[in-house]
Amino acid sequence: MNTRFSSLVTIKKNKMEQSERFVQRANADLNTASSQLQASYNSLEEVSSPERGNISAFLASRALLSTARKSIEHNKEWVKFTKEQAHLAREKLKSDMIEHEKFKYLELTEIKKILLQQKRQEAKDLDEVALMTYTKKQ
């Protein structure tokens, strides 16, 4: 049964589903960022500093350590950013779900009102038919 809220319910449902997809993407980005951060930590552990040799080996080791630390810092910032994005996406989904439920409730209320009016009209029609058949018998 269509009511004046039916189209709004459909729109709100589509918006809610879009928000759900955005939350899924945000969570996937967060997982990717976390795995990249873990990979950066693992690469830092793999870098070994030479215990003897020439200065160029020490400088190369230092450059590798510096690069690994920068990578870790970058990935930490990326994880922080994706956590914020996932949080914002969940909040948006929550508000979209509330809006959808509001309009669903309004639609349900409208349907109940229409059904009640139809029942009353049907009762009036039956009373009228009964009255007409009663007066014909008299």
C-alpha cells in the first residue's frame, strides 16, 4: 500500500544502504592501513646494523633505519586517519538508520490510519445495505 511516505522511505533506505557500503569501505581501508603498519614494524625489525666494516655500510644501515621509521610514522598517521573516517562513517550510518526508521514508522502509522478508515467505511456501507434490505421487507 502506497502512502505519502512510501517514496521517502525508499529514498532513506537507499541512503542507509549507501552509508553501509561506505562503512564497509572505511573498515577495509582501516584493515589495510593496520596491515601496512604491521608490515612497517616487521621491516624495521629485519634491518640489522653492521657490527664492523666501513663507514658506507654504517651510513646505509642508518638510512634504512630512518626510512623504516618514517614509514612507520606515515602508517601510524594513515591508521589514525582511517579510524576517524570509519568512526564518521558509523555515525553517518547511525543517523541514516534513525531517519529510515522514523519514516518507516510514519508510513506504518499512515497505513494503519487508512485501514481504519476503510473498515469504518465498510461498516457504514454494510449498515446502509442492511437498512435498505430491512426497509424493503417492511
